[in-house]
Amino acid sequence: MLQAKLNDSLTKERGGRHGGKGHEFQRYWALCHILQLDLEKEDWVVLLEFIEDVAVLDSENAPSRLDLFQLKKKEGTSTKWTQTALSKKPKEGKSILAKLFESRNVVRDDTRSIAFVSNAPVDLELASSDSSVEKIEFSGSELSPALQSTLQTAIATELGCNEKLIDFADLTFVRSPLAMDDLESHTIGRVSKYLATKFPDHGARADVFCKALYSEIKVKATETQESASYGDLMKLRGISKTQFSGMLHLTLSRKSDADVINEVIAGLTSEKVPFATRSAIRASAQRFLIDKAGRASALTEQLVDAVESYKNGYPADSQTMWEIANWIADQVSEMPPFQETGVFDRTYLLAVVLHRLNR
């Protein structure tokens, strides 16, 4: 049973978990692949840095098949992958194709496919007159018989295995369309398209969901703790359909910042807070959102944490939102460093409190 085999005693892919720089391509590609899986499959699990850069199971509770993806970024717009680059054995380690087939043989009976994924095209001789460089995706079985035979012998020699274990029908070459000069923006566009396809009547923020999912992928991909069981593996490096759906539900149910501000102002209006005060609160709330969107200082983040700590602890006899906001503002303004004159003005502090109460 495949599930019983899945733990870190299998995997050779450990180095990537420690990397910070240079792994954005793998993570953003994994994010886009998750979107594709969710549109096409009823059940799935994505595992990061397990056997290969990305592994996909066909089920969360009863997995029976594994698909493996090795991802390689190439710099430059005119570069491409050649037979030499893919199959030449380096001084240390194994060639790219040998590593892929080595991964294929880790749980051979349960691995359905292996794929080489890159932003650059692959230039290999095909059996047909087509150019592999022009293809977005093609099977290893499309390679010319002579090239298959040459590669089969070279890979089997590297791995010290029978040539029959090197079956090019198992291998797919995939060219990623992600724009390498702006991976995040391109991926947000893919998320926007996904949300429009699956929820055409919903105005969910694609950037919010993209950043949340990327953060989860990054955490899983850099986890260094070893898993002793499938359950551990899922917790440490897995993202399942169930987990993804939960994240998506939170995003869809989350009010936009503009809606939050409008609700705050509407609430203050009903509580007869003066117009001038409401206008000042709106302006401060918009300034806070600019800070929060990317230019927030550590002090602003500290302020948000302080407000959150009082959200559920206000006096039970508080009658209005305005009373609650002022009570929390009073408590926070006594905390260091917010008690210092000029750190945050009272209106800004109230705007932050009201935003956190209504989000």
C-alpha cells in the first residue's frame, strides 16, 4: 500500500528545503499547478521537496499513484536545454535525466509519471519532423528511437540498473509559461483567472489568496523536520485538496478592505458620531491600509498585534462600537511604545481599532 511507504526515509530531495533564494520559480509553479489540479481533480495532495521538487498524490486518504516533477530555472531569454545539458554526468552527482529516473524508481510500482519542468524550451531530436523547441509539452516517447536508445544506455549506466527500467513513455517535458521577470504578478493573474472560472460571481481578491497560498507553500517547502509516517509527511510538507478548499473559503468569506471601511463609517453614522470625526477616521483608515499593504513598519505591525489582544476583552457593558473602540484605544495608548507622544495620533489608533473590529 503506497500510503504506508510514504515518509522521509524515501526521499533524496533535502537540499531544497533549506534554500531561500532561487526557489521562487518552483514555488510559484507549484501554486499554479495546485490551481490546475483543483479545476481538474476531485482529490489530490501536493508534496513539496519530497523525492522531487514537487510530488502529487491522487488521493489524500487512499493514495495509489504518485506523479513527480523536477523543476529547473534557466536564465536568459535565448537559452534552451540540450541533450548534453540534460544527460551529461557532472563530476559529482548524476545528470538531470538520471536523477529523474532515479526518482521514478524510488517507489516504482506506484509512480505513474515523471516530468522535467522549466521556463526554457527543450531542444531534443523527435521522431517526427516537429521541433521540440516549439512545444509547450511533449512525451519522452516522442524522441527519436536513436536518441531514446542513446539516453537509455547512458542513464542505465549512471544508475547501475537494467535498461528496461528506463522507459521514456513515463517522462514528460513541460515548458512553464510563467514570466521569470515578475513571477508574483504573473501568478496573481493566474489566480485571478482561476477565481473567475470557478467563482464567476464572486469578487475575491486574487492577490490576497495568492500571497496566502504562496506563504503556505514556502513554509512546507522549507520544512527541515523529517517525517516518520504519511501523517507526518502530510502535516510537514503536504497541501491537500481539503486544506486548499479551507484556505479558499476563508478568502471568499473575507470582506474587502473597502467594504470594511464602509461598514465602519456606516456604523459610526448610526451611532451619531460627528461627520468631521467620521471623515478623519476614514482618512486614517485609508492611510493604515497603505501601511499594511507593503510599507508597514515594525511599529505598525506591533500596533495591530496590540489591538488584536484586546478585541475580545472589552467591558461587557459597552453599548456601541465607538465606545468599544475608544476603550481599546485607551488600553493600547498606555502600552509602550504607544504611550509616547507622536507615535500614533488618536485618530489613526481609533481607525486601526475599528478596522480590526469589523474585518
